Amino acid sequence: MPSWRNILGISAFYHDAAAALVRDGRIAAAAQEERFTRKKNDSEFPRHAIAACLSQAGLTCQQLDAVVFYDKPILKFARVLETYLAVAPRGWRTFPTVMSNWLGEKLDLRGAIRKELPELRADCAILFTEHHQAHAASAFYPSPFAEAAILTVDGVGEWATTTIGAGHGSKIQMLEEVRFPHSLGLLYSAFTDYCGFRINSGEYKLMGLAPYGEPKYAEAIRSNLVDIKSDGSFRLNMDYFDFLGGTTMSNERFHRLFGGPPRGWEEPIEQRHMDAARSIQLVCEEMMLRLARRARELTGIDNLCLAGGVALNCVANGRILREKIFRRLWIQPAAGDAGGALGAALAAWHSKEERTPDGHDSMRGALLGPEYSESEIEAALKGHHAVYKRCSDDGLLDTTARMLSNEKVVGWFQGRMEFGPRALGNRSILGDARSPRMQSVMNLKVKFRESFRPFAPIVRRERVLDYFELDEDSPYMLLVAPVQAGLRQPLPAGRSGFDLLKGGRSTIPAVTHVDYSARVQTVTREVNPRLYELLLRFEQTTGCGVLINTSFNVRGEPIVCTPDDAYRCFMNTEMDYLIIGNFVIERLAQPRDAVDRRIAPQAD
């Protein structure tokens, strides 16, 4: 069987479209389409992401040996059609639209791919993986493990919503699955929708809202909505849901159980929404723990790899780690549909080639997107008539550390763009974790988002245990851990809900949630030397080794990709400084007409 050198993976049409390029078994590039089109969660064919991946690797379409799609569309279409037939006539309102969307390029994906990429060679293979096979491959193959249990949990692929598998060397064996409509991802999304957040992008808001509430509805969820078996399998009670044939996730019976109708997007968040969020988060954690225990029981392996959208629930991940079900845990940073593109490409590669893990993950910090030269950055700044100065490496780091120590908010744009939903230090907004006002300032004046949303800390790997109850690598911001007890401060007595924000919580209040938790990112010199050195300079300046790291975007927009994106976003917020490459830009020094002020944050 001839080997393939260059394999392109694609995800598209359902949610987060993306492309990933595997070259000679190495992850060469990966990017999401939204970063180029500026349409959040863009699901269209990822032509811009493909072009960026090829450019980053110095390849053309003619050099591709295989293109792999992360789904089997015929199986998915069969599931959609069977579902409509099973609930007919309930789905008659949406059936014509859904069918018209399917009876085209979604079914003839080979034709669609060749139409979009006309330069492909005639002998370039066009292949398909099953959805959860792609997730499993994205979780296991880049991991540092020679063998691992694999758990994938999301909304739905073709039929599977949850799978347990085992990886050994270059082989993945799928062992058990839960099938649609029984889905932990859809259960969590029903509560996301009920609490007034957007499905497929607001689940992390629900997770952030949970600590403000009490789990008063947890037993109601267990007793009415989901039957959770001791082996981790589960079944939803479809009497409470409307996603099979209706236009909403939940129904009136669901709403009565939780005290009233769903929250509208602009309506205030009530205590019942906080309590519902806390309750479903607790049940989600319990279900993930049972699934993890089942994976350990089935495989007997003490390493676990996670992928699928639910694997982005870093609170549940932290509990799996603390319960010590497995010795080691590795989570795909692009755990959702975007990561399926990478998994599809890796699955194709390892169908022909052996895998020899070296004890390190091969995602390289998920810094897999495009990067820009100094001349490209300067050209973009000149195009905006920006006022800027260029610094040496040392001067830049000292200047930035000093800005941050003075409670300035800094846009930080460096190197290759991150792949996945998190900014991991190259397309980030940075702030001082010690500042009691920084959470409010960054939420309301920079991110234009809800004030209750927590921020994540970044810390050098060797210092993480000094600040958090965690002594593990957490390079992808996918583990929540408690702040060390010695750093905590008592919460104000008698307060609940959002009033808890008025307390200091800890000596690093800007990254300490109201339950004393934090979503930790560890930084090493090997993966991100410039960010590592900045953390070191900040600690030398202030005595504190922790900074805030949040994504460089505003509400409703994707993370910035280009220098032009960064400057526009910067000028439409109240960030104080932009550090882009070795250039320093002060917002108040910029000309008034530097950007089109009609750009405004969007709802998400």
C-alpha cells in the first residue's frame, strides 16, 4: 500500500469548519474558518483555512495525496431522515428546509470537495471517517501516550453521541457507544438554551454561571430528564425535549420543572437560572466521572484521552483528574468539531504508518495557525496610519511587564495563531491577576461581555503548585483547579448570586472564581518562550507569577487572526496597549480616524 506524504483533514457544514494538514506524520498546520471570514463558528466549506494551512506548509493543492472529511454524510443523512420519520408529523415545519440543505453538496461531498479544490490531482484520495472516530483520533494520536483509554462525548455525530475506545500504538479500537437521541452534549445544550445562551457557543458561559447557584434541581434532573446507569450509559426522557421534531431544545414540561420559561437573550439572569446552571453542571460531572470509570474498567489502562465538545468542560475534566481514576489525562485542545478535521487527517495517516510517541504531545501548544513577519505587521500598521514604536526583545518584555504591573490591559499578538477555542498566549489579552477591579474592567470595557464571566490565569509550569492545587501540565486551559487555600480570602457573609463578585476571594482575585476555582494554563519555555519570559519578568517586577489570559476578541467575534484584525479590535475597545510582534501601540496616541468606528461588538 503506497504511503501518503501530505494529508488534508476537513470539517464543515455543521458547526465549526476547519482544516488541518498532516505532513509526513507531523501536524504541520491547523486553523478554523471563522478566523478568516470573521463569522463566529462559520460552518461553510473552509476554503480560507485550507489556503492558510497549505501556505504555512509551503504546499499547493497538487501536492496533496489525500483529503479526509470528518463525517460520513450518508450515515448522518440516514439518521436525520429516520428521526423525522419516527416523529412524523411533528417535524413538518422544518423538514423541507432540512432536506433541501441535505440534497446537495452535503450528500455529494466528493463532488463538492473537488469543486472547491479544482487543483487536486485525479489520484488524490477523498476519504471519510466516522465523526467519533475522528474525535478519538484527535484525542489519542497527538497525545504523549503509547496506549490510552479514549472517551469522546459531544452532541451527536452520525448516530453516536458518546464512545469509549482504546488506543494502542497506531490502532484505535471502539468498545462501547451511546446513540442518538441520548446525548450528554444535547442535555447540556438544552440548559444552555434555557438559560438564554447560544447553543454551540454558550456552553462555557453556562459553566461559568454555575458557581453562582445552588444544585437545587440536580435531583429533578436525575429523576426526570436522564436515567444514568452504573456503567456510565444513560438515556434521556424525551418527554422533556423537543429537538427531535420541533424547533427548540426543550418544551413546556421542561420549563415547568425549572420554574418558568426560558430566559430571553437580553433578559436579566435570575437565581433560578444560576441554580439550573449549577445543577446541570453537577450532573454533567457525575456522568463524566461514571463514563471515565467505565473506560478504565473496560481498558485497564491508566491513561485517558478526551475529545468531543463536552471535553471542553474543564470543570468536569478537573474532577476526573482529582478523583484519580486515571494516572494521566490528555485532552485535545480543539476538542469540538474543528478538531475533527485534525483527527480525520491523523486517522488516514496512521491507517498506513506506525506511530512512535516520544512522551510529548505533538500539538506543540496548539500554535498551528498562520504567523506574520515584521514587515507584514508594519505594513498593516502603516495602512491604519498607526502611531507605534519598535522595541528590542528585552525592551519589549520589560516594557510590557511594567505596563501590566500598572494595571494596564494589553493586547498580545505573537507568532502562530492558536487552533481551538482558547487563546493560549499568542492571540491574547493580558492583565494583572492581583487587581480587584480587573475582572470588571476587562469584561465590560474590553470584552463587552457579561460581568460574571471569570478569567483564566497563566503561570509558568514550575510555579503552578504555588498558586493552585494542581501539579500537572495544563497547557490548553482545560483543567479547573482550586486556588491554594493560603491565598484565599473569606467571601462576604450573607451574599449570594452575583453579589459574590464584590468580595476579593484571593490575592489573585481577577482569576479566582466565586467558588475559589480557576481554569489554569501552564506555560513552558520550550513551547512559548516569549510568553514564559514575560511571566518571569512580571514576577521579578511584582513578586506575582500569575497573569490573566483571555482571548483577543470582543463579544460575538472570533479571535483575531491577522495584524489588521488585531489593530481594529484593539481600537474598538478600551485596551491600553497593543504589543504586536516587537511593535508597541498606545491606544490614546492613535489618530481619531484610525479605524472604522462603525465596527461594534455583536451578540453571541
